[in-house]
Amino acid sequence: MMVKFVEAIIGTNKVGYIDAMTLKEIFVNPVQVVALKERKHILDNDLKAAHGLDARVEFTEIHLANGTNIIVAGSMHVVQAKLGASTKQLLRG
């Protein structure tokens, strides 16, 4: 079963500051998820507002078994619930 998320693709300028963001739908296989990491402050409120996002939107980084890291919209608890896994299951991953 695949789970749908909204991926935040972050763009940076020459100095390393985040200056752009693209939102796209992505499907993730929950079996491949190894870890979740909270990324609350990845974007400032101005960049969120420029993309029509509420300032309270949180982001979570999903680490996959193949080494890929994906940043998705949603708190870690929401992402975990969508994946249908408890914390104990993820830690054993």
C-alpha cells in the first residue's frame, strides 16, 4: 500500500539560504521508511505565505531504506499516523 504525501522541494541560493520551494504529490511505500525527523523551522513564515501555506505548517523528513531523504508537509505525528506505524515499529525498522 502506498501513502500519498505533499513533498516540499527546497531550493537554495549561492549562500545556502532557502529562497524557493516547490510542492508536489509523492507516494511512499511505508515498508521502506526507516526513520522520521521533525523539521519544524525549515522555512520562514514569509516563504510559507508566498506559497499559500499557513505559518503553523510543520514539515517532517522521511528517511527511506535506499538512503533517500524526503521532506513532506505535516507534523511527525501526522506522518507517522498516515504510515500506519507506531514509534516502536519505526525504531525496529
